[in-house]
Amino acid sequence: MPDAIRRADDAQYQEVTCRSALNRVEGMPFAWTLNPYRGCTHGCHYCFARRYQTYLELGPGDEFSSLILVKVNFADVLRRELARPTWRGERIGFGTATDPYQPIEGHYRLTRRALEALVDHPSPVGLITKGPMVVRDLDLLVELSRRTTCTVHMSVPTVDEEAWQALEPGTAHPLQRLRAVRTLADAGVDVGVLMAPVVPGLTSQPAKLERTIKAIADHGARFCGASVMHLEGGTRDHFMRFLSREFPDLAPRVDRLYAGKYASRQYRDQVHGVLELLRRRYGLHGGQTRSRPPGAAARIPVPREENQGRFSWGLERPSAVAQGVGGL
């Protein structure tokens, strides 16, 4: 894209115009989505949105995190759509494909302007982000919460530093994100955390899960949702290349675990069983249904508690990241 602007983060930003801001969806716990950017410099290796790049004839690998499309007229288009007499105030998922608070938001302020439009035309919103920049818009989130339903879902898959650095190279430190959760909660915003995804072999060890859930509870989150990583299309291709390069002895085990889009049902049941026990231990079991992120599937049924003693983690390896992984 010859018109793309290369900035100090070495990513290229291509300004584009959009014909619509609200995108209609079906089969989700919301009716519409909002995404002011396409592509994301957070560069999370597991991100399901990587596969969408192929629709633009772009690759799901480095191009996803190094070439960002900026919908410069996004907020103006949204304001017009919300002002239509036909708009019925249906629930909106904000940030379902790429993060609305990735660093470039500090320059373009498209997310803030979109929130201003939503305050003027209140509609229920569920916003998902990994960006502590969300606290910049605390005033708008508080006001939107006063006028309608507004929930912020902060994504913190793990507080383990080695796993975080490997999996989410462009994101803020997990504890910085949790401090943002505390700020929002103290201001009265409905805010919780998504441990999404739990990555087999890298963040799935019970000790890591417990440290993460304890940190989430300690920072005042009102709920804690979780899901096990799923892989398909370009995302799967990119993630398996990443594993083969960085964790070569883990790659074949993950490949076997993911015969399809999802890990085996038995593995998911085991992980969610442990998560449920930990949520109860730290007082986070109450808000699970509403803590699902935009686009996330319903939580998989939890096995009986008395069966948790047979939860097998197996597969030892030298790296501290993957010690004690199970179900592979």
C-alpha cells in the first residue's frame, strides 16, 4: 500500500474510509459490531482475527501486526447510523476483531469519538480490549454506564511474564492491564477480565491459572470469563509456525490436540473444571455467563469437582513456560 504511513513502531498505517461502521452479525450475544481499525500491532500469535486478513489478500502473519487499516471517517459514519429513525438500540460488541485501544488510538482517537456518539445515542455496549488506554475514556464509560448497559472486558490471558512476552509481544504488561481494571471498577464501571485464550502448554498449568485468577480478583474485577484457544485458517498456520520456531517440542503435541478448530472436548472440560474451582476459591464465579466476550462461545460444561484430582497435566519440558502442561 504505497500511501501507508510508517510510524515509529515500524508499522504502516493506511487511512481508509468506510461505508458503514456498524456491522450486522448473527448467532452472537449482540446484534452489531464496531471495529475502527483492521489489523493490530499487539501481534498476539493466537489471535483469531489473523485469518480475516486473507479476505484482503494480506497474510495472517507479520502483515496482520505491521499493516493497519485506519477507518478515518468511522466515528462520523457511526453517528449518522445511530441517528437513523430505524436504529433500535440493539446490543453492540465493540472491538470484536481488532483492539480499539491499540497504541495508534492515541493519535486517531476513533474509539473515543465513537464512544461520544454512543453517549449521545445510548445503546448497550460490550467493549473488549487489552489496552490500558481505556482509562483515558473513563468519563465517557461512566456516562454511558449511567445511560445504558456498558461492560468492559479486559483481556488478560495470563500474568506469567515469560508466556506473556512469548505470546503477546506488542501488548502492555498484564499487571498494567489489571491496574486499569481497578481504575474502572473503582469508578463504578462494570468491568471484568477475560482469560482468553488459555493456551495449551504455555498458560494452561494450574499454578499459572491460579496466579492469574488471584491477580484478577485482587484488582477488583467483577467477573472472570475464560476460553481455551481455538485455531483455524490463517491463524492456525501462523500459530503452528510460531510454535515450531520458538517451542519446537511443543508444536507436534498441540498439532495432535487440535485435530479440528477446537482442542479435544475432554481437554476443554478439564481446563474449564480447574478454572471453575479457582473462580469459586477467589470469589469470581458469580458473573460467568455475562462475562463471555463478544464472539465467544458459551462456556463448556464443567466436570464434577470430585473428578478434578485426576486432572493430568503430563509433558515435562525444560522451559519454565511449559512445565507441567497437560492434556496433550
